[in-house]
Amino acid sequence: VSFISTIDNQMFYLGKRGWLGDEVEKQVRLICLADEPDPGPKWYRRLAHTISMLTIFLALVVSWIMVVRKQSAGTYLEPIIKVEFSDDVNPDLGAFSGVYQINLERTRIFSSRRSVYTETRSRL
């Protein structure tokens, strides 16, 4: 096996130097390129990639902060909720029905708001 490997290496060397013809030299160069691929993208490609990834990351963080602020401000909550409880067997046994309106109370922690629904009208 060592003998065949040595002959292979010598033939590869001769082919690389162009002693075995142009076609063999071309194939040897392709093999050399496959063995030692491009070390990586150029510095400007890496810089462009880094800048684009940072831009996407910052856009996601800013969007997330906007959603969190809107959630804490109660933007996505319904201002008025109408509640109707009833009983399928006996409709007169409805436990409670009413209309509730939202009140956003400030808390001391991070000055966020807490959503509290208070009763404005009720029927018994």
C-alpha cells in the first residue's frame, strides 16, 4: 500500500508541474482547489453580513419594546366588557350580569400599569 501511495504522490507531483499534459495539469489544479478551499469570505462581505445581522437584531428588539410598552399601556385590552351569566335549565337563575369598564392603575414597580375592570352598571 505504501508503494502505491508513493507512486500516486509522484504522479500527482508530475501532473502538477505539467509533465503529464495540459488536461492532467488542469485536473490536478482542480483537486488542489478542492483540498484547500477559499479560506472564507472577504472582509467586506463579513462586514456587510455583520451590519445586516445587527440591523435585523435591533429592529426586532425595538419592535419587541414597542409591543411591551403598548401591552403595559393597555392598548390591546377592551375598554368595556359586558358580562352575562345565565343558566340553561332555568334562565331566571342568572348569577350576575353587568358592564365593566377598564381602569389602568399605576404600580410603583417600573411605573407600569395594572388593568382593573370596575363595575359601571349591573342587573340582578
